[in-house]
Amino acid sequence: MIPAWAVDSLKRRLDDPETGFGSYTQVQQWLSETLNVEAEYATVHHLVRYRLGAKLKAARPVHAKQNSEALEAFKQTSATT
């Protein structure tokens, strides 16, 4: 069980656009190290995803063979909508 004061602190951290978490394990570690609150992974996942309605930060995937020069050329020559 995560105390209400810890949930409030976590919500403020999740609402801050400059900071965020990449995984629920990072949230779990932050709770433990910063707030001294121990919680199971499933508890953290349910709290963040369903009760708080937050989504973790995730980078958009980029193909390893993507040519950045060709991409820029495409952007310059393609029509905008």
C-alpha cells in the first residue's frame, strides 16, 4: 500500500514535463530511494497506469539504417499538407 502523501508526490513528479520515468521499475526505485516507500511492481504499475492515468516517457523508435541526410532531403522536397 502506497500512502496518500507518496501518491501526491509521485503525481507531481509525473506531471512535470521535464522529468519522467522510462519504466515502472524506475518509478519503484524512485519511491524506494526518495520517499522510502517499498511497493511491489504490480502495485506501482496499477497506481501509475490506471489510478493516475499516466503514461511513461518513451522515445519514438528510429530504424538503425535510417539515413538522416535522405530524411532531411525528403522533408525539404515533399509537399506539406
